[in-house]
Amino acid sequence: MGGKILSLLFNLGGWPAAALLLVAGFYLTMRSGFVPLRRFFTIFRLTLGSLFRPRQEQVPAAAGDISPFQALTTALAATVGTGNIAGVATAITLGGPGSIFWLWVSAFFGMTTKFAEVILAVRFRVTRSDAAFAGGPMYTLKQGLGSATLGLIYAFFGAIAAFGIGNLVQANSVASVLNTAFGTPPLQTGILLALLVALVILGGIRRIGRITEKLVPLMALLYVGGSLAVLIICHRQIGPALLEIISGAFTGRAAVGGFAGAGVLQAIRYGVIRGVFSNEAGLGSASIAHAVAETDHPVRQGLWGIVEVFIVSYVICTMTALVVLVTGAWKGSLEGASMTAAAFNTVLPLTGNFIVSTALVLFAFSTLLSWSYYGEQCFEYMIGGGRFLYRLLWTVGIVVGALGGLRPIWALADSLNALMILPNLIGLLGMSGLLVRLNREFWLSSLFTQR
């Protein structure tokens, strides 16, 4: 009986989750009038472009605990993690190069899904007894949809799922790549990583925000810079790699270590699921950070959610995929972060391991910080307290994850993610009318304010 339950749980992270995300994302994109596409340049002007204006002009008359940029970097810290280094490589291993095409497709609809999640989180955020803001799908489901039960269900799944996507996988990937590159024992990696995370998370969201706003730009520049170096050197292989992605999306081809004869369905499945693992659109998790940002309108903060998905999926994940494909590393026997490290090392033998290892450690560290906050907020919502207990369990989980096996941990993480998706999508679809109204209200007002 236990084996059947475990098998069912693992299967939740496959086709059921992929289908739900694509259908819901398509519906929300249609209802919103294709906002990410129609207002693409305006979105970047109102978000990243606002950072070049004086602080008081970025978000006039705004209330919140952290700045919009800190909310973005906290959310990016959670999403720009091992999913972008190890997860993309795993998708190619199991679903072939074509999985990247489906990752792009899911990301297109995921931009609107994340946009919707953030809007509702800000709209229904609350002020706690300690005067701090709190929000996320659990509050949205209770305050907006009127379902306290669904709010509790989401909080329960979120508190547990955080250990999969935000803890075990991150620690495991760091331990794996450091062991491969430098021979560092996994136990040593797990203990040191746990101690470093504990020092930060004890300070709460404000300390996490201060750390991530400095750490995220640094680690992104390091990784993107290294990726560009590889792609410039192997520029003649970029065209064939893109053709491999496009053709593989409709024919299917797995890597040597993957399932024999992986077809189109495998490419779609792993492309969509790895895409969700990378950008988290559909999980509702990032909206927990965005909900406490300083903003004068829910839609303004929602635009940062669109930017978040674009950066993660179309910039960082795409660069990882191209590096793995142009170097031919995907045809070897390695998988996960070790495959990505081998790809970099093929072209940059003196610095490849350093770039991937350093980027992965920074990515995973930042993800561990943000997801500890997400899980803690869900746990606190569920039982009305217990922050210290959750933080203690979180640090123990890091050590456990460092010692675990790669594929079972990824499968468990996918399944735990799927448990968060259903209640979150029920809320988004059930309040789609409100989303349309808020969206229209914001863009009409922006015609007069021009901010």
C-alpha cells in the first residue's frame, strides 16, 4: 500500500501537473489580453527602468516591508537556483533537447501566471500583529476566494514542498558538484551550508532581502558572463543546437543516460515541469515575497513577476541549455549539475569548474534563504507560530539533502510541487474576473500618471 501511495505521489509531478499548468496559463494569458507580449517594453520600463530614477519616484505613496527590487531579488533568489543549472541539464537528459522548447512555451504562459499570482497576493495581503505585512496564496484563497480550507491546504503543502524544491534539491546539487569538482565530502558540504543559511534566516525577510539584493546580481553576472564566454567560443554550434531544440520538440530524442526512445511526450513533460521548477510560475510561492513589497497598486508589483520569469527562463535557463548542447556534454554519462560543470570545463578548462561550482553554490544558497521564508510563512499561517522550529528543521534538511541521491530527490521535489499547484490554480482561475478588472484599472490610470 505504501509503495502505491509513493508511486502515485511521484506521478503527480508528471503529466497531471504539466497539463494543469499549460491549460491554466493559456486561459489566464487570453483573459489578460496577452499583457507580457503587448506591453513588453513598457513592463521593463516600469520595473527595471524605474531603478534609474530617484528612490522616492520609483513607487510613490507605497506601503510595504521591502523595496520592489528586494522583492524581485528575493523571488529570483528562490527561482535562480539549481533548477537553472542542474534542472535544465536533467530535462535534457530525460526529455532530450526538445524539452527546452517546451520550457520556453511554459515560460510564455508562466509569465501571466506569475503576474496573476503576485497581483492577488498584494491585493489580499494582511498586516500582522507585529505590524509586518504577510501574503501569498493561503491568504488569497481565504480572503479573496472565501475558502479557509483551501488556504490551509495550500499552507500545508507549501510548508512541506519547500523542503523539496527549496532545500533537499539545492543541498544535493551543491554537494554533488563540489564532490565532482573538488572531491569535497557531501557531509562536510551539508554541515557548512546549513550553518551559513542559519546565520541569515534568523534575521527574517528584511535581512534576506538585504542579502539577496546584493547576491543575486553578482551571481547572475558571474554565470551569464561565463555562459557568454562558452557560447562565443562555440558560436558555430549555436545554430545546430537551436535546430536540435526545435526538431527535438516534435520528434523526441533523449541523452545517453536518459530513457531509451524518449519521445515528444517526454520532451513536453520534462520541459514544462523543469520550467516550473526553474521559474516557479504556478506554485504561488514567489508571491509570498512580492506580497510584502512597497507598491501603490497590485498590478505594478505583478509586472515584476513577469520580469522574474523572463530573466529565469529566457535568459539563464536558455544559456545553460545552449552551453550543454554546443559542447556536446549532454551526450555523455553525467547528469544534473555535474553535466553542466563538464560542459563549461570542456571549453574553459581552467575556469569552467570554478564558474559552475561558484554559481551553483551562490544560486543554491540564495534559494535556501528565500524558500526558508516561503515555507516558514506557510507553516506559521497553518499553526499560528513555530518560526524557530521551522528554521531548525530547515537547517537539518540541508544536511539530509546533501547526502541523498539525485533522481529520487528530483522526483520527490516535482511531486511536492504538484501538490501546491492545484489549490493555487483554483484561486487564480476562480478570481480571474478580479484580475481582469485590476489589470484594466492600472493601465487606464497609467495613461494619466505616465509612471
